[in-house]
Amino acid sequence: MRRRVDGVLDAFVDAKASAARAKGLPDDVPVALSDFLRAGGKRIRPLLCVLGWQAGGGVGERGLGQAVQVGAALEMFHAFCLVHDDVMDRSDTRRGRPTVHRALAARYRTGRTRELADTVGTSAAILAGDLALLWSDEILQAAEPGLEPAQAARLRPLVALMREEVMYGQCLDLLATGLPTPDTGPALTVIRYKTAKYTCERPLQIGAALAGADGPLHRALSAFALPLGEAFQLRDDVLGAFGHPQQTGKPALDDLREGKHTVLVSLALQAATPAQAPLLHALYGNPRLGEEDAETLRALLRDTGADRAVEHMITDRCAQAVTVLDGLPVPAVVREQLRALADRIAWRTA
Amino acid sequence: MRRRVDGVLDAFVDAKASAARAKGLPDDVPVALSDFLRAGGKRIRPLLCVLGWQAGGGVGERGLGQAVQVGAALEMFHAFCLVHDDVMDRSDTRRGRPTVHRALAARYRTGRTRELADTVGTSAAILAGDLALLWSDEILQAAEPGLEPAQAARLRPLVALMREEVMYGQCLDLLATGLPTPDTGPALTVIRYKTAKYTCERPLQIGAALAGADGPLHRALSAFALPLGEAFQLRDDVLGAFGHPQQTGKPALDDLREGKHTVLVSLALQAATPAQAPLLHALYGNPRLGEEDAETLRALLRDTGADRAVEHMITDRCAQAVTVLDGLPVPAVVREQLRALADRIAWRTA
């Protein structure tokens, strides 16, 4: 499945790079996106799109090809999100390699000061994200001529909703960054919009819509996907605080320095003693946090019990998703694949 | 015409703001985009879209409504371009008001350091641009159900082309920034992609496609639009160097400090004496350029004759466009409106 999705993406960006060169235009952006896509990624959204299509009763090579094509569009949209996210967070690495803006800055260093190269690299990455967004739309449109008008009519609003939801999730996340509170409510809302809907619910529903699924199945998929997606993001937060860079592909201190209003830190603030709270506030989100202070901060997250509380939340949410899954009116083979995916999402180390 | 286009845009962003509030989501982005759209702008692209539709033989209220709707989508796309452009250029003002990232940074100042507020403002503006791009697509899609399949099939590839061309134009512009040379060739390529195709050619052709125009008219519109669009950007460069902030709505020194590889500066470098050339290189693109040095730089642009050479190029290109216009097989009233627009574009002071 992954090979098929990547085949669509590789062929698309390679064609864009060739077309640019043929017109005498720079191929920097398609090449940078190609490198980025080939560097890895879990391809969860395309996989859920295809599983959603199967859950909705989709069968046959033609329909599968459409689901793969739409899944590839979701992955290209995700590339857009990540490229802009890394610009906004000023992240240096992703998937164990320099982020797109860093890679482009290095490319543009010749003949420029470091400061100018960084500016040009960041600007080029903003454009690369913009083009990834436009291209995700082209990949999606390439699927449309093969769709029935009713399928196309269901697909478009769901895709629009997914795109808008993740953008609002990003806004909420941004506005809470640097201002963490003991209130987990806002952190859970961020998780719902930024991850649960975007990563799990909508891709499944988009696939199901391609298969012509009805309202009850859409709601059942939602009841499965939302707790699973929340577990996915809670795991991400735990990995961001405690994970190993070699496994996550991200620097160990990025999340701690960024100071996002996560459920993890909210729970720590809730449980913190009067002595711990000011230390948590001082260390979490400090852009110049060193490894020693990071260890103090990690110890605080453990001593307050926040890490175990989040593990409980992950376990609860996975159990909830699996309970819904057991009652889902979908083929047994799809159920088993969704169950395996749920396990992988919740207990992953990268 | 402008009122109709703005009516579509206002209703759209107001509905987005209400929908966000109804879901408990922040309305910062739709409100910021609404403020930005209401602050001004020339609405050249929607106007050319409607004139292209009329040039293609479009008549009747229903078709006009579609052309206006598509024109509004082009204007929302343009808002996306400008918001990201201002982030990339770190511009402080646009249309005589703070740019979107500046306005958002001011909004997010409470409870944050200035540095953090600036970062959050810039990130929120990247998201605002992203949403403007997504929303331009929604506005476009809202026009589609009323279109014949053949119309829709012509519209989409042209819109995709327009979007991609302006992105590549921005890339070219970016890569040449800070490295101006006496070669006008690259500067003219930037102008073609970033402005002539994006601002004039494609909007006219998109309108014509809505009216079902054939290949010969598309080519004739292109022959009119490309020189006109080049004149538009050449005028922009002159205004950027010599214009008054009160008229342009942009700070007087932004363009000179930015150091873009414009035709104006290429011609100055071509004609510069051995004494003038190093001074030009030292001053143009200096991010800390003061008003006194700016006057020296403007004097250099004048003394080398570059300003007059660009005025000639503008005159030539307008004459070329008008000659094509005289032979265009379009209704006389459309021809007169295109002629008036050409005059306004070339000789504008803002």
C-alpha cells in the first residue's frame, strides 16, 4: 500500500521537477519536496483513507486506485503542513534529516551571508509548503474524473473540512504556546483539531465517502478515530518530552524548549507542589534550555505523575477505540488492520 | 463590479468568522483577512476575469455572477500571495496599514515578550495565508456547480497554471534577491511569471474560458496581457524606488533595502561608470539603508538613465498592448474598458 502511494507521489514530483527544468524554471522546490517525501514518514493518512474505503465496502482495483490517489493527495497535504510547521517552530531536523528550510538555506549559502541564506531558505520553504498545498489539490483533482458525481460531491466538503480543521488546530496550538496552564481543556481541543480529526477521523471518512458509505458508518468511524487520534497525539507529546532523537528523528529538546500547552504539561502543573510549579514554568518553554535543565524538567514531569497520567489516558483511549472497532460493521480483515494500526499508533517509539 | 466582488468576499469571510465562533474556535484569521481585504487593493484580477468573460462573448446575469465568483476566488488567492509575501519580505506596512503579521503580532502582545509576540504573529500570518489559499479554492468551487462540465474542465487547469506560475515567479525573485546583475534577462523572466502571467494573462484567459472562448482568442488575450503585465511590474519597481509612501501605502525604503533583481537596477548596473557601480552594489539591498543613502541611490538610478530607460520600456509595452487590443475581436465596450485599464495600470501613482 505504502509502495503504491509513494509511487503516485514520486511520479508526481518527478514530473513537476522535469516540467520546471523544461521551462527553464528552478527545480529546487520539487526536488526539496521529493527529498522530504522520500526521507520517511508513517503514511498513516493514506493508509486510513484506503482502510476507510474498504470499511465502506470498497472493492475492486479501480476503486482501490482512486483511494490510493486520494491518499497520496492527503500525504502531499501533510507535507505542506509539516514544511510550514517546521518553519513556524524553527525546527532544525525532521525524520532524522535537516528540515526543508534548513536544507534550502544550506543550498543557498554560496555567495550569500549566513543571515541572508537563512532568510532565503525560510522563504523558499514557505513557497515549497504553498506549492505542496497546491499540488495536493492537483493530485486530488486527478482522481476526480474517475468518480461518480455523487462521490465527488461527498469528497470535496470532507477534504475542505479536514484542511480547515488542521489549520484551526494549528492556530489554537500557536496561541497557547508559551502560556501553559493547569487546564487540560484547551490542550484537548488542540489535540482534537490538530491531530484526531486531521490524522484519523477525516482520512477514514474520506475513504469511506469514496466507497459511498452512509451517515451511520461515518459516525461509527468517527467514534473509533477520535479517541485513537487523541492517543496518537498524547503519544507524540510523551515522545517529544522523553523520546530518543535517534528514534523520533527530532532533536530531544525541541518540544521542551517550544513550550506548547500540552496535556502532559497541564497535568504536571495541576499536580505540582508550590515548590515545583515555578520551576516547571521557568524551564518549560525556555528557548535556551540545556540538557541538564531538561533532565530536571523531565524529572518534574515524572515526579508529578504527569507521565503516568498521560499513559493512562492513552490506554483508555485505545481501549475506547478498540471497543468501537469491535462493533463496527466492517469486513473482519479491515477490522484487524485497524486494530493493528491502533496498537502501532499508541505504542510507537518514533 | 468591485462592489459585487467585495460583496462575495465580505460575505465569505464573515461566514467563516461566524462559523469559527460558533465552534468555539478563534476568529483571528478570518477577521485579519477581512480587515486586510477591506483595507483596499486594486482588484485588477477580478476585473480582468470579468472583462475576459465579456471578451469571450459572455452575456447574461447568470454568467456574470459566475465570472464575479471566480474573480473573487482570484482576489482571495491574491490575498494569500500578499500575506505570505509580506512575511517573506518582513514588510511592516501594506495598503497604508500594518501588514497581517504585524497586526497579529500587536494583537498577541499581551502576556508575551515582544520577541514571542513577533514569532506568534508571523506564524499566525503563515496560517492566515494558508487559509486564504484554501478558501480561494472554496470560493472557486462554489462557482463550479453552475458551470457546464466543459467550462469546468477548461477552468481548473488554467487556475492551476496561474497558481503554479506565480509561485515559481516568487521562487525566481527570491533566488535573485541580494544578487543583482547587469543582466536584465532574469529580471524579465521574474516579471513574466510573477506578474505578467499572474496578474493579467491568466485572469483574462480564465474569464474567457468561462465564456467558452477558443484557442485563437486565448492567444490574442495573451499577446495583449503579457506586455501590459510587464508594464505593470515595471511601474511597480519605479514606484518602489521613487514613489511616495502616502500614495503607495508601503514604506519608501522597503524595496531599496530588499535588493531585488529588478530591471531598473539591472539597467543602472549596465550603465554605471566604474565609480558608480560599487556604490550601487553597496547601497542597493543594504537592509540598514537610511534616507540620506536612499537619496544617493535614487540619484544613481537617475544619473545612469535607468529610470528613463524603464519609462521607455513601460511606454513601449503599453503601445504594444494597445496595438494588439485594436485588433482584438471583442465587443467595442470591452475594448474601451481594457484600454482604460491599461492606461491606469501603466501610469498609476499607487
